[in-house]
Amino acid sequence: MTLPHRESRPAPYTVSPDVCLDLGGRTALVTGAAGGIGRACALRLAAAGAEVRAVDRDADGLAELTARAAGLPGAIEAQHFDLTDLEAAERAAVGADVLVNNAGLQLVRPIEEFPPEVFASVLTVMLEAPFRLIRGALPHMYERGWGRIVNISSVHGLRASAYKSAYVAAKHGLEGLSKVAALEGAPHGVTSNCVSPGYVRTPLVERQVADQAAAHGIPAERVLAEIMLADSALKRLIEPEEVAEAVAYLCTPAAAFVTGASLAMDGGWTAH
């Protein structure tokens, strides 16, 4: 199913970014960088001057990303590996000043039908890998007395939905991990926060429309309005570039006192 066309917005990075940020001389690592939120974050941080390590298992998507970054103040280096390789994940994070834990996967099934091996894979990629990435990045951040950890959580890190046991469990765990990193990192100049969006216009969301339709017993064309956006006061999807601007804000000097927080970008979902 093709989701409704996005609102008219300027093409990202053809104009001055909205949030003033200078990351010249900084190294950033973004997971799940080949598309969606991760791609937007990688481009945004490179636009701010960072040297970005873009991690994904999608080699073609990484090649497209690096080509798109040509001409930006910073640079993007593609790192092609799967985050289930936890040792590789921890090594990749060594030397990073900014860490954006974004990679994720989704399966919509009732608990009694949810494959245990998929549950384990979701928690590995979305909770254990972020732990290993943070573990790898912190010594350098502590040494420099500065670091920014931004965990792309979800409204499902704050609220549960039926049929998403693995995703909800992983995002709730990520919220807790982020807070622990905030407490430990505070004396060292390191902040750790979550950005928790509702439904974002990404391939991950598009792929779950059919699963949602089957789980709820409704046609696919009704999923967006009746399931995905039912609890959102704003009846549209979030654009990946909007999430990237929130990530950028958390890396600015103005956000130096923001740590252990979860920035909800859910269109009013959690206001209920």
C-alpha cells in the first residue's frame, strides 16, 4: 500500500537547516542509516559538519546515501554490517562523539502467534545492540568531556499497542537504557535522550500496513486512519526530516541541560 502523499515541504538540505548546529570536528554514528529516519539523521549531521559513520545492512541504500551527501560540509562513510554482530557494533562506536541509535524492525502478530526467534532478533537489534554501541562510544566521550547519545525510541516506548510485543518491549527497554546512560554520563559531559515519534513516513511503517490489516481484520486502506493515526490529534504521518531536526537540537549547546528525557513527537497521542 502506498501511503498518502506528503505535505508540501522544501527539499531537505537545499536550504539552511532549521536548527543552528556546528558539528565540525565531531564524529557521529547513525544506525539504520540507509533509509527513513536514519538517512535523514545522517544527512542532517553531515550538513552540520560531522563526519558520519552510516551503519546499515542495506549496501545499496548506503551507496545512495553517500552519493546524496556529496557537497555537504561533513562527510558520510558507509559501514555495511548487520547489528546482530554485536562485537562489530561495539567496535564501530569507538571514537564517536554523537551516537544515534535508530535501527529497528517490526512484526505485527498476536503474542501466541509471535515467532520466538523474531522476538529475540528484535530485542538484539533494538536493545542489545544499542547497549553495545553505547558501551563502545562512552570511553571516548568521557575522555573528551562531551558526548551526545540520541536513541530513536517511539510512542511505543511510552505506550503499548496490541500485536507488537517485541517492538514495544524493545522500545520500553531502550527508554530505560537511555536514562541509565544519562545518569552515568552526566558527570562526564555526556547527555542521553530519546526521541519518541509516532508513525513516521518510512519503509518500516509502509511494510506493516498489510500486517495491521490482517491483525485487525480490516482492509489495508483503512489502516492509516483507523489504526495508525487513531490516537493522534494531528492526522498525518511525521516526516523523517522532522525527527532529524529534533536529533539536531539535542546535539546543540542549548540542549546541554537536557538529559534523561524522552521527547515525544506523537501528534498529541500521549496527551490522552
